Amino acid sequence: MIQLRHIEKTFFSKNQTLAALTDVSLDIKTGEAFGVIGESGAGKSTLLRMINALETPDAGSVTVDGVDLTHLSKKDLRMEQKQIGMIFQQFNLLNNKTVAENIRLPLTLHNYDQTLTVDEVLDFVGLSDKKHSYPQQLSGGQKQRVGIARALITRPKLLLCDEPTSALDQNTTEDIVAVLKKAHREFKMTIVVVTHELPVIKALCTRAALMEYGKVRQIVDITRSEDKLTDRPYLERAIEVLTSD
């Protein structure tokens, strides 16, 4: 289980102070496909980066499977981060490396007890014929499939997806959602998806946190249509989409 308790995070610059997260508390169940949704600037990506300790809260705690990430040494934190996979909006592939080399990259940075092979994950995402290709030879959807394969090769317990489909068209988005659903089902991992795209959350997740101005305004059970609507226009629209048949 992932537990966030009273998280506070403020960013400072020369011209402004931004309260990115304000008193955020949240539980995500082990094995769940959980969504985080909200408009731009709502604090979604900052919240996601708290879960794998890429950001440190100013106050509050982040606990993953009983381990408080906010009080670990750097060595112990790296061990916990090895169990977390990450998928990015802009794919984050190295253009001077082949598909196989990009996928294998995590294995060159750390030692893992149990991993998949490059061929296994390429087959899983449907790119067996692209093993020796370079990123510039791939479409956007193919690049994201490589990103998913790279995240899966370490067999993570937790997969974090930061706007995984926002750079893709609708048909490609549906294909990527199908791959993520398959990964969730077959690898039995916990998945957390941050996006502003309501159909992605509805297709992939069973619950979602609706964020606004750095706060979690409501947790929606997508399988239950009787959840009451909030009076905030965006959140009302989101709940209506997520809970409709």
C-alpha cells in the first residue's frame, strides 16, 4: 500500500512562491490501478514524484509497503526506488542508442534479482521487429511502447505513469492504454497514472484522485455511479465522465 500523509510542498523562485501540494493525504491499495487527474498546475506530477522520492516533501510522510521513504538514507532509498518503474510523457529515450539498448539501460545502472529479457518485454509490447531500430525511426506510439518495455524489464512492484498518452493521438492512446492494462493484469503490479485525459483514467483505473490547486478534492470510485458530484465545474465534469456507463 502507498500512504501519503499531510504532504506539503512549496516551490520558490525569484518572482513567485508556488504551493504545489497542500495537506495531501491519500491511500493507494497494493495491486490497484489508481488515477490522479486534474487541470494543468493542479499538483498531479509533483504528487507522483513524491511516491518515488524524486521530490521530498516539506512536511508529511510517504510510505510504500510499510517503508517511510522520507526518512531513508540515500543507499536505502536507492534500494526502494529499484522496485519502482516510471513511464514519461516525452518517452525519455536516448537517440544514440537502439531500442534494445534503451530497454536494457536500467540493468546497466543497478543490479536486480529477477528481471525479464529484452526479447520478452519487446514481445510483450509488440515491438519484436524493432529491436535494432533507433528512436528517430519510431512513431510516437512505438516510442512509448519502448518506454513501457524499459520500465517492465526490472519487474517493478509499482509502475508510475506521468501523462503517458498526452503526446499521442486518440487511436494510439487506446493502444497504449491496452498495453498498460495488460501489464497490470499479467504482472499484478500497482499502477498510478497521472493524466488530464478523463477517458484514459476511466479505461484503466478503478479509483481516481481529483486534484485542484494542490489539493485532493475528492476520491472517485469509478465503478460506482452514485458518487455525488462536487460543485466545482471541472471536477463535476470529471466525475460525470468517470462514473457514466
